[in-house]
Amino acid sequence: MIPLIYHASYSKLALPSTHRFPITKYQALYDYLLEQGIAEPSQFIAPESASTQNLKQLHQASYVDDFINGTIESKDLRRIGFPWSKALVERTLYSVAGTALTCEQAITHGCAIHLSGGYHHAHQQFGSGYCIFNDLALAANASLQLDHIETVLIFDCDVHQGDGTATVAQSLEQVITCSIHCQQNFPARKQVSDYDVELPQGTQDKHYLEAVSQTLAYLIRLHKPDLIIYDAGVDIHSDDNLGYLNISTDGIYARDLEVIHQAKTAQIPIACVIGGGYSKESTQLSVRHSQLFIAANNIWQSAS
């Protein structure tokens, strides 16, 4: 069975009812996967908390300390989008560690999925867009310390550009960054990934799926990565509150199926994170995120 990484702290953050971030989606997705029989309780593994030493490998030490200790300036918190609290620190540290654990499990089992992660707007010395520390870059860096992992591909299909990942990973020559995103969306100032595929607003399933499939196939042929970290954001959906693409739920499933299929065919371990997804309709959001798990199940069950 595919290992699934989850911690109860992910949704334990008190936010105003008017806040745009759907903090309850992690618990809701966990419950939905079990209720629908998509996952079994035995598949879930809880991460330990990330250490400050680990965070400081890629993030500025003073930024890490200020966030952990609650001495971060109010303007920096506004840029992140969350009020500071001990609960925010707790869920952040568990979520960062969760993506690293997902990579470890993927390397062992071929595929693993994190019910959080994808905090790709976090830069070296500041957070942004609901992202505090860049779990993708940190997990890639940690994975490079493991046996037989020499090249890691971060394949980011969230609707927003992975600007933080682009900057944080610049110093990591063995990490290849690719972002497939809506051009006219946050962040206004894009950074330079190793590969950026910018799609116009309103892009529909056919063109989107062609871009994802062709780009991943090209990157696998060219770089022959030993691990793929896949950000499977569902904010590409036509009804997402913060996305401007026009992708259906079937399109999300087809994308996830194609990405995992290519990794499986090339015998490359794939560590998946659920990434962004913004909707007040909790069940619909769970349905969109669950496509990743259904696709992974279908690929791995057909191979057994």
C-alpha cells in the first residue's frame, strides 16, 4: 500500500471565519479518504517535528529564529498571511518534516503522498502567500543526502508559480525546478525556475494536459532524476477561488494519473504533496484533492 503522511496539527489553527485559507481542508481530506475507502488507517504515518537546524540549511537563521520565537515583525506576517501563534509554529514544523518523510517513503516504496505540503512561496529570508518554510526545497536537499539520490526534480503543478522554490533552490545544483502555472496570477513578480511553463488564463483540460505530459517526459529524458517531488495543487480547477485556469475534476485526475504513470514507467520514486486548493466547499475540495490518491492507487494496483 502507498504510504500516506499526515499529522493532526495540520488543521489545528484558529483562523477568522472570513480568512481565505481553508485550514480545515487537511482534516477534511483525511476523513474523506477513510470514509470513501480510498485509504486505510494502516497507511498513515505521522512525521516528527522539523528541527531549526534543518530549516537553517536553506533559510536565513534570523528569519527561522524570529518565526519560531514569535518575534517576527508584523509586516512579515502580513506577507505570509497568517497571524502568529504556537499552533502555527507547530503545524509548520510538522508539515515541513512531513514532506521530507514523504520523500523517504517514496524512495523505499516507489510512491508516497503527503496530505499537506507545497509551500513554494517561501523564500530564504521571508515567507509569502501562506508559505513559511519551503518544504519542497528542504525535502529535496535532505533527499540528496540519501544513498543513490543524485538528482531531484521538483515538478510543481500548482496554479501559482513556485517563486520561492526557484530562489531557494538556486544554490542546489542537483535540484531541478519546474513550475507549470498560470501566467497572470500570484505572484506578480515571477522568479526564474530552471523551467517555467506559463499558461494563459482560462486554459482548458486538453492544452493543460499536453503541457504537463510533454514537459515531464522531456525533463525525465534530459535529467534522469533519481526522485520526483510532485506538487499536485488543485487550484487549477475551474471553480477554485484563487486560480484562473479552467481545469475540470476529470482533468485533475488525468494530470495526476499521467505524472505518476510517467514516474512509475521510468522507475523513478515519486513523492507527492497536495499543494494549493481554495474553496469554502469542503467536500468539493476534498473530492479534488482525492484525485491524486485515486490516481496513485490505480497506477500501483494495476502494477501489482
